[in-house]
Amino acid sequence: MIASAHIVAGWALGGAELFSVRLVNALQEQRQPVLAINSPGGQVSAKLRPDVTQIHVPMRAIWDLPSRWHISTILRQHQPDIVQTYMGRATRLTHLNLNRRPIHVARLGGYYDLKGYRHAHAWIGNTQGICDYLIRNGLPAARIAHIGNFVDLPAASSPEQLAEWRRRLAISEDALVLTAVGRFHPVKGFEDLLTALAMPGVTVGHRPLILVIVGDGPLNASLRNHADQLGISGQIRWVGWQLDPHPYYELADLFICPSRHETLGNVILEAWGHRRAVLATQTPGALELVTHGEDAWLVPLRQPRALADGIRLLLEDEPLRARLASQGREKVENHYSQQHIVSAYLDFYQRLLAAT
């Protein structure tokens, strides 16, 4: 048994916050002693299992000295073996003594400025690229681990459920459905996807083509305006940010990740978990995750024409989509399942503790 505390400063459920919820809940399921330290009233707190011990700390900024003191006090009282922090604010607010317990593990999901991470005792990168970046910048390889994310592996929805979801979104029975999930930010490439949808030749026969977009963010108004200008607003279903995006993955004939930059691409794993074929751009994360033509289809970055061609190719070739979906699901089960990833975390924790 390894007692761990997990510190997350973010209020909303971004990628790091969502993964922290999954990991904490999984550790609790396995009866590993776990403590969650998070912001009061946040979405992170609401998504944790009711039997997870939680303590709320505001963590308003990286120089929030009362929160830093509060975190130190909590850790002295609970005495975990491992303290894992997510993202820069929680990591900067956590300072522990070197060469003694608890061991501070900083988990990184991007190529961040390491100034706020060097004081940790060990580091986890969720891609090999991040781990290589940490080593190139002088952090000790022996205390760095590459451990990916895991995603849920839901059962397939019934035809009746799918029909009801289509009815709610006014999607006809003969329509083909594209789904995209993410924050409305320039790096996510939604503008490229909208442009691709408006291009000639993207449709398949006379079947309607509907794009379901799950998300929100600073580009909300500009993306809707872009869709209006392209004349495709009637083909889009804007469903907003969803705490449970499961139905929208299930509706997809094809899942699309049009990002201009993506360190990992958690949505690709989620689509695979739902047995959905994936079309993605050649971001660093996708290039590390995907074997092109085997478990997903990759196209160049920032090229709407390439996206449009990829959409048409995959929608026209149902056997190819089925093969990509099957191979993607198999990859998740073999490498990104809860059992596989949680075991990797516990093994790394044990290795660190044995060396202390």
C-alpha cells in the first residue's frame, strides 16, 4: 500500500484535471490510501468518488503564500508517501524536503518552462517526447518516468439510445456524423475543420453530413461567425462543454482531431475507447500515439483541403473505418487501460520509495 496525495489547482476540467480525477478514483477503487487536495467548489471536486478524502485549498496564484502554508500543514498532518502535483500552480505551491518522505512527483502533460518544476523530486511525462525534453534540460533520467494516460472503456450504446440522441440533436437517420471535442482555442484547429467541411467534394453521395462539436472557449463567437460566413451553420451542432461527452463519441461515424499542436491527444484515446475511427492531424502527440493507416488516419497540419480529403476517404470506406476503430480500441486496451497505467504509477512510486 502506498499513500499518495494529489494536488490540483485548476477549477475546471481540462486535460490534466480530468486525468487527476481518473487516477485518484482508480487508486481509491484499488484501496490505495489517497488524498485529494483541490480548489473549493470546482469541477474536479465534484467528479471525485464520494469516498475519496478531499481537502480544499484556494490556490489562487503561484505566489499564494497562505495556500502554500496550508498545503504544507496538510501534508505534515496526513504524512503521505508520495505527493503528486499537476500543472504549474500546484507544483509551485508544493515544496518538500529532498531525500526524505514524502516524495514530490510532478506530472507534466506539456513542454512547460521547467523553472517551476525543478524543485520536485521526480517527474512523470505522459509522452516520451516530454520525458526526452526533461532529460535534455538537465533533470535526472533515473527519476523520470514515461506513463501515458488511461481512458474509460465504455460499453457500446444500444440502437435505441443512439436514435434518441440523434433525435435530440435533430440529426436525420441517413446523416453521417463527425464529432470533434476540445477547447475553442487557436491550437485546437477548429477553424481548419470548419473550412474543410465547407469545401466541395467533402460529402458522400447525397447523405447529409453533420458535425457535432463538444466544447467551449474564447473562440466561441468567432467560430460560430466563421461557420455562418461559410454557409454551414445548419450542418453543425454546438453542444457546449460536457462533463460527460460519451453520447457524442457514440454518435460519431468518424472522430476528428484537427489540432495545430497537441502534446498527447487525449481525445484520440477517448475515441478509441469508444471504438470510433479517428482522423487526426500530424501533431507531436498524434505522431507518437498513432500508426498511420493501422489505428488512425493522419493528415498534415493546418491544411483544410487535406482534412476534407481525409473525411471523404474515410466516410466512403466503411471497412477501413471499422479496422481503424478496432485497432484503436485494441491499442487502448493493451497500453492505455486503467489497469496498465495505474500499475505503472504504483511501480514508479515504489521504485522512488525504495531509493529513499
